[in-house]
Amino acid sequence: MTITKKITGILLLAGISLFSVGCKKDFDTPPIKTIPEGNRITIADLKAMYQNTPLKITDELSLFAVVTMDEQSGNIYKEAYIQDETGAINLRLLSSGGLYQGDSVRVFLKGTILNMYRKMMQLDSVDVDNNIIKQATKKDRQPDVLTSIANIDTVFHQGKLIKFENVQFSSSELGNTYADGINLLAKSRTLEDAFGKTIIVRTSGYANFANDTLPNGKGSLIAIVSQYDETLQLLIRNPNEVILNNPRSGLAKNFQDESITSGGWTTQLVTGTYNWTTSDAGSTGNFYGMMSNWTGSGNVASEAWLISPAIDLSASTNATFDFRNASNFSGPNMEVLVSTNYDGVSAPSTATWTQLGANLSTGGFAWVNGGPLSLNSYLTNGVYLAFKYTGTASSGKTWEVDDIIVTW
């Protein structure tokens, strides 16, 4: 009886053991998705394939690049910018997310579409899951450093990461925010360099810094170069890369805000009722300052001044003043003047003004540069510059001024 029980127990344990082994499930290993590499090309090679019509890429091609701008700040959406040693390009993504600044990636090009939108080259229909293979992270590229906005090459720098030194937002922009984050509206703000050259900084109303006030100093800025038709635009990745903490060291006015007095400029009407204003006659969309004493049927005696805000040149060792001007018809020449004892509000006659030897237009509305004029004899605080218009009851030129720039 005891032996039988032992045998029965042994058989029972063996059955349980065999049942356990027999019921063990082998899970299938999921297949590893592979994306072929095909032939390697560069971004320059890719751009060269564009022949003025959208091109769907059907060959197995890959390029290797680094992500230079992602969507994290909200300044772009379902987009990214990548760059290699030969150039840069904008990626248009089928869905948001998955790419981050500093990602080193292989882009498998088959199925994507090479296109140009408003003169900006794009690689469209990029599926992050099927077209992007991440190679590494935190491989940030260093920006190209440019000394002037004029150095931007529309072809070479399009889509690239760049850095400017000694730039500032135009005085007419001070007090503005990057964009309208309340109504979610994009805005364009004007950035200027020490040479008076300007470029647009375009910011989405969805950017997480849209409602930040523009910094009012001078310094450095890192951004991506974008393009919309003929207009170059800078896209900021992160407001921490806009370091404008130094004192402003320049004065610029181009009248594009259609205001004659923005940026601290004032007018003084001494004689008559005609005063300085803005106009874009003859150059639609390109505004300038203008003064004329013509009533439509004759001239009236006029004296009108356009006067700069006070300029502090006390820390400068070399200050210059330049502007463009045009004129037509007959009458007295405009005078270009400087004062160091004007108070900024009183009649101009209360101060001493010295005429500067500006180059003035001879007529025909031909634009000429008025300088550059040296201000090295006036390296003090409280310097004022002025354009004085004079006309008589029988004659009077029309004078136009634009692109006023003082550097120190």
C-alpha cells in the first residue's frame, strides 16, 4: 500500500512536470524594420535635382545631416530644418514630433517630394517613421557667423543656421513683442546691423515666446535663414539665443512704419502749414520722408524741420551719419544740420546749428547718398541732427529722405 502511493505520487508529479513543459509558449521575436540606404547624396546634390517643378523621389537615396531647428518652441509646426556640409533644407513633415535639434539623422528620400514654395526649397511629405533614421543625438552644428546682413547669400545661406554680431531691433520696433500670442498672429520685426542694413525676424503667434518684449539693446542673434518670395526672414529657435544686452550704438530710420516721428524724431513747423510726412509715391511699399510746399496750384512760404532724437556720442571715437535723398523742381536746397545745444522741444532758433557738407540730389527725383558724413567733431552727449526745408511763395523743391543711419 505504501509503495503504491509512492508510485502514484511520482507519476502525478511527472505528469505535472510534463504538462508544465508542454504548455510553455515560445513568443515570436518581432521583425526588425529596416530602411534601405541606397546611394548617398548631399543636400547640395538634392537641391540640384530640382527643375522648377515638384519632384517625387522614387530612387533609393539617403542623405546624412543634423537637425538645426525643431518644433519645440512652437515657432514652426510640422517642420524641421536640417544641414550638412553642403547646405541646408526645410523638411515638411506629415505629422508633428519625432525630430529634435541636434539629432544626427539619415534621411531616406524615397517617397518624399522636392519642391519650392514661395522661393523656399523644401523636402515635403517626410514621414518621420519611414524616412528618418536617427544616428545620434546632441550633435549641434555651429552657426555661420556673419558680420553684416548684407553678407547673406540667398542661395548659399537659405535654410542655414547663422549668427549675427552687433545687431539690434530698429528703434521703431522698441516696445513691441515678437508676435501676437493672444490672437495667435505672426509678426515681422525689423533687425538692423551697424551698417544700416535690415532683415525681417518672423515669429509665429504660437511660439512660446510670442508675447515676450523685444530686447532693446545690441548684441548677437542666432537664427535660421528662411525666405518668402523675395523677402529673407530669420526664424528664432530659442529667445535665449537673442542676446541683445549691450547699449544701443546706432540710430536708424527708414520710414517703413509710415510714421514721420517714430523712434523719437520730431518736426518743427516754423513757417506755413505744410510739414514733413511720409510717402511711397513712385516706389509703392517703400516709404520715405517727404516735404513740399506745393499746394496743387502754387507755392507757399514754408520752413519745416525734421529733427532726430538726442544722440549720445560721448563714448565714441568714430561716428558717421548717412542718408539717401532725392529732389525735384526748383527752389532752395534742403539743409542738413547738427547741434549740440538744442533741447529737443523748443523752436530750432533757440539753438546753434552747423551745416554739414551733405551730398544733395540735383533733381529728377534721383536718389543719392548724402554721406557718409563724419560726426567726430561732435563726440558728446545731446547731439541732434536735422533736415531743414525752406520754400518761398514762388518756388520750392520737393525733398525726400530715407535710410537715415548714424553709427558710432
